[in-house]
Amino acid sequence: MKNIIRLIFGITNLLCMALLSCKQKPAPRQGPVPVNVISVQTRPVLYYDNFPATTQALSQVDIRPQVQGYVTAIYFTEGTHVQKGQKLYEIDERLYKAAYDQAQANLKVAQGNKTQAQQDADRYQYLLSHNAVAKQVADHAFIALQNANNEVQAGEQAVKTAATNLTFSIIRAPFDGTIGFSQVKLGNMVSVGTTILNTVSTDNPMAVDFVINEAQLGHYQELQGHVQHKIDSLFTVVLPNHKIYTYTGQITVVDRAVDPQTGTIRVRLVFSNPHYELRPGMSCVVRVHNQETSPQIVIPGKAIVEQMGEYFVFLAKDTILADSAGKKSNSDSAATAKLRAFQVRVQTGQSIGAGIIIQSGLEAGDKVIVDGVQALHDGSEITTASPSVAEQQPPGGKKALGKNNQ
């Protein structure tokens, strides 16, 4: 019995010790968060509005045969520049040459019949004037002459048709441009209007299309009407290899209507392309030189935090916090106001290097916290005494906004 009592007593002691060891000590009060602060100032800025874009040929056609036959010759190198009127393909011309020769022969027969009919008509006209022939016979001669004239005209049209078909057996470039891969080879049979031989597109100049928001339409219509500052680099293009294209563009077309599904409208620029660097279908970026001349607020991107799709900064202010009843905190006094961080929502604009334009929410002279924002919340006590701020992990729901977060 005594052993059982001792065992119960021992277990009770162990449980008490375990409970005492699990009891947490109160966390010590944290000190001010070390931060770095800058004073907001306005300054002139130079930047570009960027738009995804696609290059387009100003003119592009699929080459189709207008006569049927076998391909007997190909006169170009694929992927090269061709001149207007240059020979591209030849289709077996023997049938069309024979048809042309036959039409020429038929025309000569008709012309001979016309000559004979003309002579008969002249003879009967003379005899009729002397009442030496019946009028019915003379009328038949005149009708025969008219039929002969019509046969000559029909023969001439047949010769033109045969000559046209013979011409169509040689396919030529419709305009200056670049030709693509041939869709047929030597000996292939081609059909009228259905077989695509190749595609030719203009290559200089080249169009670049991009879309803008309907709210920007008025501005781009002004640019199209040349109501703008004289800026050489108003429209530039960044190529897929991240190289800035040498030549600048001009706005030529604003589409006729806004897409009601997206609220956007297409704009077309035209760029000189003497070295054929631009090819149809390339993905690039159009840079539009911003013409805003008034000074703007630019702060480091690391000072901005994002929460639920909105952007905020922390301002440093000397203040005294009040409790829920409106009374001053017991730990503060009017004579010793504390430096605290207060969260302010801002509207961000274009990124400029490591900085970001602030369109609204800040004023010149505001003290913005640029380092240590990951450890702050609204009303945090801060200090600027430390020359450097240690990196701290951001709390849940906050992340610093750098250039890549725009």
C-alpha cells in the first residue's frame, strides 16, 4: 500500500514539474525597428510606356496559278528579296502555245473571209446602183460582210485569250518583297485557283501593330495628327533579342473601332527596314516616349509593399498614439513623441531603373521608409539611429515591391 502511495506521489510531482516547465515566460517588449528614411522630392523623369507588339507586312499575297499544268521551272531562291515582275515559276506552256498559234491561224482565216466579203459587197453595191442586180442578192452580200467582220473580232479576242493564258504560264512577283518557302517542286501538277505556290510580303517599310486602352485613344489620335513635341525617339522598338531597333517609327493608322470585349483598339506604326531585320510575325515591344514635362515623385521600388493587389508605403512621423478611449498611452508623453511608421496607399506608375513613379498618395517632403519595411505594421515604433538595417523576413501577406513586381 505504501508503495502505491509513493508511486502516486511521484507521478503527481512529475506532472507538476511538466506543467511548470510548459508555462511560457512573458515576451520582453520589443524595441524600435531600425529603418532608413528618405525625404520625397519631385524631379523631371524620362521614361517609356511599353506595349507588346507584332510586326506585320504592309502587303502580303498568296501566289496561285491562273492556268493548270506541271511546274517546269523555278527561278528564285527561297527566303530572298524579289523585284516586281521577276520570274518566279514556269508552268508547262506547250498546250497554251499551241492554243495561241491556233487562235492566230483562225484569225487569219477570218481576215481572209472578210476581204472576200468586202470585195463581193463592193461589187454588188456598184451593180445595185445601176439596177443590174436584184436587191435581195446585194443584201445577202452586205450581211455576209457584216458576219465576216464579226468573225474577225471574235478571232482577235480568241488570240488575246490564248496570249493571256500563255502569259500566265510564267508567274512573276506582284511587287517588291521577300518570298518564302516554295509549296511546290519541279514536276508538281498545279490547279487553277486552289494550289498555293508561295507567299510574297513587302519588307520595306514594315508595320508594327500594338493595342492601347480606349482611355488613351485621344492622345494617340493627337499623335497621329502631329500634335506633339518634336521627339526623335517618340516610337522605338525593342527586338526579341532585347536590342533597340535602329530606326524610329511613325504612327500611320488607328483602327476604326474599339473592341467591346477588351476595351482596346489597335494602333499601327511604320518603320523603315532597309536591312530586312524586321520580319512579319515577330514579337517585339513598342516603346512610346512619355511626353510628361512636369516633375514627378520617384521612390525606390523596395520601399513599396503589396497587399491584396494594392500598393502601400510606410511614412515616418513623430506622433503620440492614443488608446481606444482617445487617451494618450501611459508610456508616452507629449514631451517625448515617438517616431512611428504609418501605412499609406499609393498608386504606382512606370518603373525607372530601381525606382518607381508614384502617381498619387505622396507629397513632396514626406518621409518614406525605404529599408526595414518587412518588419513594420501600421503604428510600429521605429528608429533611424542605426546606419544599416538587417534583412528580415516579411510577415504574412506583405512583400517588398521591386522592379519585377510592377
